[in-house]
Amino acid sequence: LFRRLGATFIKFGQIMSTRPDLLGPGYTAKLARLQDAVPPAPFAEVEAVIAAELGEEARARLVFIDPVPVAAASVAQVHKARLDTGEIVALKVQRAEAEAQIERDLAILGALARLVDRLPSMHLLSIPGAVARFGESLHGQLDFRQEAANNRRFAANFAEIPGVSVPALYPALCSKRVLGMEFIEGAKATETGRVFKEAKKLARIGGEAILKMVFLDGFVHADLHPGNILLTDDGRMV
């Protein structure tokens, strides 16, 4: 149902998939499929967004783009691509309809929230406020230039921390709706049947990274579902 409803509800499902305290394992397991396995947009639409966003010179550097995405989520999908230098990059491309769909859905959710807020038993929960904060978060994810800036800040914060990496950006391939970055070979920690080397070390690194973000940097990755964390065979958390 969330997949059919589109970007806003897929993002809501992603959030709920990380809340076993609110939903049982049967529900969270199904919602976890929304993290990076949403049905992809047609490749023709992806190509159109890339052509509209990148300059002619930058587009010419992409000698191959795999039409089958390696991951597809609520707002964007990621394609493996090759540069004229032979480098393999991850190309994150926003869904063509994402912005219009999110604006429509937020208008509907806002109206429903205001109706629910009239109920005495719900008024203290501030449902309209929660919808407004959710909307702000979604709007921020529509501008990949902000994501690129966050990437650079995270890279600087963790530059001296062994075991934690942030994918390098390709500035010429970064715009409001396209993000080009280093392609990372890795797996989600939740993948079944995968045995990672030095699992305890990775768990410690992850815990220390969160403590650093919260207590030292004051700059926190607020979308840490398993689809956004890759563990590599050489023992890094990316």
C-alpha cells in the first residue's frame, strides 16, 4: 500500500521500520523492504532528469549508466555508472515526480492533522506539529545540494576516525536532483546469511560514531536505517 501511495508514505514506512518499540517484528520486517527496494522509475525518466540537471560537459563524462538501479527508495534511486576515466560511481537521481507528489501528500496530511487535532483526546499530541516537522524533513531531502554539504561536513568530522568512511563526492555530478559519489561495495548489517569479519569491532565503531555525532559534533545523521549504512569486507562502516 505504501509503495502505491508514493514517496511521502514510503518515507513514513522507512521511519516506522526502525521502530520495533511501536510495531511488532512482522510489521517492521515488511516495512524494511521500503529502505532500498522500492519499484524503480523507468530509466527514460532517470535519463531525462540527468540531462536536465547536469551540464553538457559533465554528462559527457558518463560513458555508461546501468539502466537497472542498485537501489530504489522513496525520493530517489541509485544507478551504477562509469566515467571516461574508468572510475565507477554511484549516481543518485531524484524521481521526476517526487517533489510534486510530496507537496500534494503533505497538503492532504496537513488537512487531516488539523481535523484530528480537534478531537480533545488527540489535541495534546500536536499532530499538526508532527506533520509540519515531517514535511520539513522531506523538503530537505529534495535538494541534493544540501545532502552534498552534509556529506562534506560528515567527511571532515570523521576524517581522523579509523573504521568510519563517507563516500567521496564528484562535484561536477552534483546538483539539486543528481548526486554523484564514490561507489562502495558492501552489505547491510541486516543481510541474513552474511558473516562479517570482526563483527564486534564494527559494532563498537558504530556505537562510538553515534556518540561522537551526538555529544562531540552536534551534527547527527538522522536517517540511519540499514539501507544507509554499508559494511565493507575490509572492516569499515560507510
